[in-house]
Amino acid sequence: MPRHAYKCCIDQCSSKAAYRAVLYLIINSVRSKYSKHEISCQTCNDDIRNKKKNRTVSHRFPNPRTNMETFLKWVEIIGGDLKTIDPSLVYYKKQVCSLHFVTDDISPGTKRKLKAIAFPTLHIPVPTTAVLSMTSQTCTPAPLSESSSNQNESFEESFLEGISVLQDDSPICLHDNDGQVVDYNSKKSTKITKPRTGILAKIGVHKAAKLTPRCKSMYADSIILKRKLQYESSKAKTFKQKLRAAENLSERYINDKLSGKLSPAATLFTNLQIRETQKNEKGRRFTLDEKILSLSLYKKSPKSYKLLSSLFTLPCRRSLTTLQHQVKIEPGISPVLMQVLKEKANERFFTLMFDEVNLSTELHYNAASGKIDVLKMMGEFSDHALVFMVKGITKKYKQPIAYTFIKGSTNKFQLCALIKKVVISIQKTGLKIIAKICDQGASNEGAIKLLNEETKTYCLKNNKDYSEDFYEIECDGNERIKIIHLFDPPHLLKGVRNNLLQNDLIFMINNEKKVAQWQHLVDLYKLDSSIEEVKMLPRLTDFHIIPGKIKKMKVKIAAQVLSQRVSALMRFLSAKGILDPSSQDTADACLFFDKLFDSVNENLHKNVDGKIYRSALKKGSPHHEFWQSYNIYKVMAEYGVHSLLLRNFNQDPIENFFGAIRSLGYRSNNPSTQGFSSAYKTLMLNNLTTSHLVGSNCEEDFSEGALASYNLLFSKINNDDTQNTYHEPRVADGLVKNKSVGTPELLYLKFQTQNYIAGFIIKKLNTILFKNCKICIGQICTNSIGKSHDLMIAREYNEQLNLKYPNVSFCRLIQGITNLIYLQLPSICHRLDYKLVLISKIQEQFNLNIINCPIHSEHFENKILNFSIKLLTNHWCVEVNHNIKIAAANSIIINI
């Protein structure tokens, strides 16, 4: 019996055991007599006793959760106390026998299963109330004898008139003395069951045993088909998983194949096309590597990038400019790059080089930083950029680390101070400076002399040996860094050639005095040019030999003249008497400089073409016999490096860097300060991966890239918001521009132009903020067009008024802002916080809370300030640049 039936329901019964015994006998008797069915109608008890003979079955009430309307009709028809009982209890514990239903109510194909629309219509009795009462004198049950069995049977029949018979697993529910239902399994009765979704549930059958034999056969077949469907579905799901895994495997396989046959950039580009081409344009996502690659393509040629974007899937221009603005590398020593150098401290031996590049004098307003680029520390216009770069000796890397804008050439005192700052900053990263390289500029030589003099003074004061081969820089008060200074070998070769053009070269070989003359080279070239159809020296042209036509900046021109080929041919012709015998000396000089340049320009560990000096410098190499001293090799040998490629000791990397800056985007021999800064950051981002320019003034340096890979660079930028340690000091504010009084015609045109600018600002604000908001447009625009809008009406393309016409208050606001900005610009344009100063002055003098829109009023002030300052400052810079060009053409000193 159910465990919840242990509770005694007999009045004044204090023994649960007695109740269990009595109730056990009652329920067992009821189950044996009435086939375990509960009948809610009280007048058909006699018919039910013959249920087995008549094959009568019982039916549950309709489910109140799914069919409450039918359930209520059943309750109304049967009557009695069912209306006072919870519907769920009635459904679970009450049943109606089949004697109360007609034959048409039975669903065909089932064992007397009712139709969904069946109602009890037969033998409906008058409802009666049965009251269950038991004597309170019942205590402990005694064993029943055979003589009292008839009395128990009659007791059971009279007792069962007031209760319903339950199934074995049904919870017990009895009527108490007040006629209310007492639930002894309330937790089980309120349990939420999931709705059945099987085949039997769809036809309203709970068990397959209630089906007819034919329906049972069909049901069995359906079960088999259902299992087959589940099996096939499982196979399909497994196949999909295998297919997805195969696709992933194929992608990895393709990536592995591509990575082995294509360059990293080509592999990245191919994977991008495969992954993103089929996606919606607004649903495409690009990795940082892909954006960097696209940025390098865009900076190389914006027009070409526009064409590539129409053919391939690439990020838009705005995404690339946003990426570039995230890199905050400003003039001076960047702490971000210093952090990058610390990450590469194991690649510790390097050379430091510096050089200058010409720039065009232009002003540019940088909206991101809020300042005007180009002004130098002393208030002059910058026309040069000084760049410092490090180059690995044992590893193929290069890294620009600092740059600054200057006017003209840096003087020796400023350059000396900058060199010390850069060396000290690099030394803190753990890298080891071996040598410093530069050209033979006057400022460079002056700065080196200052460093040598400081070193000499220190050695004399401290009784230490001094050598002109080194100079020292003090770091952190205790450590002194010893550095070898070298002049760039290609520049030295050009200097020899330029001196030979003007003067004869007197030199000694094996204690024999010799004289080299440029005229001998001219005679050789003319003789070779006189030969019809063929030439002995096909590479030589007028630009190599004729003094007025020589390209003096090209190293290649000088190296092809002072070469072994020219020397051998000149020696041959001199021996045959075709050339002057004194040309032998010039041939010896050409051969000497060819060997010397090869010995300091090798890039391979083995010699090529039989040129023994064009190989690495190591122990036993012929360089030791050819040179008188080799301090670099001695220093590196102390650190355990015994093989050196001496091309790592020239300025080719920084020359290639300047060439990449000039050619980035479009060819510009003199980029502006803004163009230089933008190209500098772009080359840093794409890891200096630019193609070597044909005809450039240096050889390809074969460096694999910068130390600052973009991933590492971005990680340092995101984690470090510090500013550059070196800032260009600015001069004091100048005088505010005086207001000028023009003619009535000029004042009228200025008034009309300012109103047109106000309408243009409204148009832009509508695009970026208002989005055609009627409240905002109505508060700053007007529908009544007057004489103040004459210029705007004239600018309309047709009779329809498409422009935005500002009202009087907004026109006055823009006029005041315009006058204030143009009056303050000449005096504060040099300041680093130029934008903040203008914003503060505008907020002090004007009320910008002119709209009351609940959506856009919060952002209106910020938007109008940023856009007005950007628009007017850009126009001012354009006008100043125009005046600078005119003044430069006429050699006039301009005063802004």
C-alpha cells in the first residue's frame, strides 16, 4: 500500500498501527472485488459488482490542464461534491465506468477508449453524500477468526459506500466528516509531469494494451520505423560532425600547404579571402595582422588600395586610420619603443646610426592630438627630421627609436646632447652599443669632436689612457659606455670620387709615389665611346664620367667608376700604349678603392666571383693583411664573436628607411611633417616590410624587419599610456591678432560667408549627431529666409532649398566663434594644448546650450566645438601654407 496511507483518518484514533491494519484489509477487499477501479457515481454499485462479467471498464476525467472545458462539463453532468475538489485531484483520483457512456463514444481501433468529445449520459444518479465514521474505541487490531469473516465483509461493504477505490499506485484520498477531501499525498499530487509526445499520446491512449490487435501491429511497426529514424538521424549527425571536422582539417591542411609555399603575407591574405568573402559586408571581422597588412598596402598607394578593395575583401579606410591613430609615437624618444627594446635584450650587440631627411615646410592640424604640427622648438618652421636607428650586428634587425623635427641642420651642441640622451636611454634596455655611424656632415663631425674632447678631458683628470679610436659617454653617474665611431663607407667612397674630380690624388704603394687623375678616366671613356656598335665598359655613361653631368649623390655611380673592371681595362690599354703610361697610377688607385670598398661592404660568409675581400671578417681572413688596424674585430672578439659581416656597419638601413618614407602612398622627395609622422608609424606597424627601391642611393640591407613587431608594439601601447620623455619646448604665446576694418563690401561678404559656414556646420552636425531630429533642426534653423542668406540662396543648385538655413542666434554664435579662433590662432598655434585653450576661451565667451532636445543636447556642445575648431584651423593652415610657398618662391621671410 502507498506509504502516505499510514495516517489514520478515523476519529479519535490514537493508534496508527490499528489504522494500518484496518485500512489494509479494506483496500485489499476493495481491490479484489472491484478490479482496482474507483467509481465516483454512488448509485451504480450493484452493476459494478458484476463488472468482470459485463467487462466494464473505468475512464478518467478529461485532463483539466489541456481540456478544462470538457472537464467542467463532466463535473456538471455527474454533480455531487466534485465541484468542491481541486480539478487535479479529481483527474488523478476519480474515474467513471463505461456503463455511463453510449457505444458511439468508444474510439474505434482501441479497447473501449473514449473519444475526445465523449460525455457520460447514461445512468446518471442523484448525487449523494457519504460520510465516513469510525469508532474511537478502536485500538490495537486483533486477529480475525473465521466466525467473524461475514461480519467483516458486511462492514467492508457498508464502509466502502463512502469512499472510492484506488489503483495500487494511486495516492489515498478520503472524505472527512465535513465532506471535504483529505489528501494524504499532496506532494505527489502536485508534481508537474512533462506532456507526452509519443504516438499513443496523439490518439489519446496511455497504454498499448488498450489497442486492438491490428492497431498493436501498426504501433509495433511504427516503433520500429521510429527507431530506424533515430538511428539514421544519429548517423546524419555523426556525419555532419565528421564533415565539419574534415572541413576544419582541410582548412588546416590548406594553411599548412600555403605556409610552406607562400610568404607569410601571402598566406595571411589568402586565408582572409577564404574566410570573409562570403560574409555580409557589415559582418566581416579582421584580425590585427590582417589590418596591419592592409594598412601597409593602403599607405603604399591609396588609389591602388581602392582598386584592390573592389577586387578582394579588405578592411575599409576608416578602420585603417583608426588603427594608425592608436599608435601614439610622437617626436622624441618613445618609451613604448624602449620597452620593445627590453624584450629583445638577448639580441644585444648593435650599432647606432642617425641621419637627417629634408621636409617641406607646411602646417597641419592634427585633430587627434589637438595641436598644429610643424613648428620647431624655437618657433621656426621645421624643414628637416633627424632620425636615430639601431641595427643588429649578429642578428638581422633594425629599429627606428627616435626622431625630431628641426630647422635646417642640427648644430653640434644640440646633436651632442641628443646623442647622449639616446645612448643613455638605450643602455637602460640592456642592449650593448658597439659603434655609432653617420655621414661626414659638418654638424656630425663637430658633435664627434665634442664627445672626443670630453672623453680626453675625463681621461686626463683620472690618469687613464686615451685613444682617438673611442669616445665615452657617462651613464647613471658610474658606468661609462665606450663607443667606436665610424663614418659611413658609401659616403666615404663618394667623397673620394668628388675630391678626385677637383684634385689629383697622391698616394704611396710599396714606398712608390703615385698620382691618380680624373682626366685619365675621361680619356678612357671617350676612347671606349669611339668604338662603333660595341663598348668595353657598357655600364659607364656620361653620368659616371663627365664632371658636369655626374650624379654626385649616387653611391652606385662612384662604385662603378672606382672598380676592378675599369682598373684592368685601363692597365691593359696603358700597356699597349693606347693610353698615357701615367694612367697606370690611376688604375692602381681604382683597384685599391675597389678592394677597400669590398672589404667593408661584404654581406656573405664566403667570397663570390673570386673577390677575396668580399667575405666575412674572421680569423685568418685576408682583411687583416690589407688593413693596418681593426678595432671592431678586436672588440667583438672580446664578446665571443669571431665572424663579422661588415655591411652591418654602414647607413644603408636608415637610407632605405628614408626611401620608404618618400615613396609611401605617393612619391614625395620632400614629405611634410604630417606625412613623415604618418609614414613613420606605418613603417613601424608593418614591420618595415617595404620593397627596395630601384635606383636608390644604397644597397638593400637584408634586415628581416624591426625589433618592434606590431603585436608587441600594440601590447605595449595598450598597457602603457605614458607620454614621450622628450618634448619639444615651445616659445611663449605671441600677441593676439589685431582686428582689421575693411570696406563695406568686404564686411558684407565676410558676413555672408560666415552665415554660409554656419549652414555647413548644421549640415555636418545633422549627419553625425541630429540624424534629421525635428527638435534640434527646428531650434537652430529658420523657415523665414532673409537677406542674411543671400550667399546660400546663390549657392543652391536648383529652386528647391536643399541647404540648411541657420537662424539669427546660431549665425551670431558661429560668427563669434570664427572671429575668436582667427584672432587667437597666430598667438597660440605653437602650443601643445592649443585645442584645449580654444575650447576654454569659447566656453567662457559664448553660451552653447542653445538646444533643448532630450536626446542630443548632451553631446551638442562637444560636437560643435570639435568640428568648428577642426574646420577653421584646417582652413587657416591651408592659407598659411599657401603664403609660405609664395614667400619661398620670392625668398621672403613670412610672419604669421
